[in-house]
Amino acid sequence: MIKNVKHRQSQTGFSLVEMAIVLAIVALLLGSLLPTISSQVEQQRRNETRKHLDEIRDALIGYAIINGRLPCPRNSTTDPSNSSYGEAVATCSTDPTAEGYLPWKTLGVSETDAWGIKRDNAADPWIGYWRYRIDRNFATAFSLTTSFSTADSLTIRDSVGNNLTSTSERPIAIVFSSGPDLKGNGQNANIGEPSSSFEQTNGIYQSDVPNPSFDDITIWVSRPQFFNRMVTAGKLP
């Protein structure tokens, strides 16, 4: 007697339920990683922007060594195809609230910060372009006796209003990045985030560690620092 033997074929692969569980686990893992990746990207951009600002400070001092003065802000040309686009205006404005864009082409530095978008035509916005302001007394020939302009009165403060610069030794040049939220790009009256304590019209600027209400990155050149570099380069006294 011959018996029919039925062989059971083993089933391989995932069921739909198992696949759904796997996808859910993968989604949870990716979701937990995204904030970390985003934070690392922002920190990298912040570090890159700080590096550019250090290069800008050196370029400003280098320009003064070559030309005997600091450069004025960028000229009024807004068309990127114009040969003078990104160059400094010849004479600084007499307006005491004259804050402008950094003349990146004149200085040979980065056009924007790490969050910036380079402009392709005259109608494009100025996203991430460096903001720049100087004491106009240092936009012309200077000496060891050159003092500060009473019209500018530049000041740096932290987020709670403490002065980071003294009244007797004020900044002679300020450059800042508006950071990732772009609120400091000239669209409001303040250098950075909206605040009654930090006003472009009064020459009061903010520098501080990033926090939920402030993400600008600001550098400045002091007169002692500036004169020290000029003496070292043999340009003063």
C-alpha cells in the first residue's frame, strides 16, 4: 500500500502586518535622528559663518593698511551683472544711521553668510548678505589721535542690556550675519531681533550666544585692536 505523503512547503517573506511594524520602527528611528542631524547642520553653518566673519575682520584691517582708511558700505548698484556690484561706495554717507551691506567684492570675502542666497538679478532679496557699519571718522585718513564720531556712537550690548564695549573705546566697525531666521537683514529697524534696546538709529548693536529670540552673529573692530595692527604694519604712527 502506497501512501501519499504531502510535503509542506515552508512560506518565506513578511506578511503585511509584519511589514507595517518594520516601517513604523524605521519611521520612529528616523524621526529621533532628524533633530540631531538638523542641529548638527545648523552648528556647521554657524561655525562657517564665524569663520567668514573672522576673515572679514582681517580683510577690513588689511584694506586699511593698504588704503589708509576703512571702506565705506557697498554702493547702491543692485544689478549683479554690473561690474561695480559688491564694491564699496567712494564716500560714506553723512547720515548718522548709515548702516549698509558689506562691500564683499572690494574686500575679497564671502558674498553671504552660510544661510545666504546669492542674488541673480536686481529684483532678488538680500538674504544672508553681511550688514556693515563704520564710524565715519575712520573712513578717511586717520592717525593715533583720531577719535570717534559723535554722530555714530556705536555700542555693543548683550541680550540683557549690558554694554560689551566701553563709552571711551567704542567700536569703529561692525559686521553681522542675520542668522538662520533672517530678521536682521534690514527689514526692521533693529540690527537683530525686534527689541527696543537694540536700535540701528541709535547705533546700538547686539552680540550674544544664540537663544530662542536672538540668532545673529556679530563682530566688531575696536580702536586699540585697529591701531595695534596699524603700528605692527608700520602704518602708524
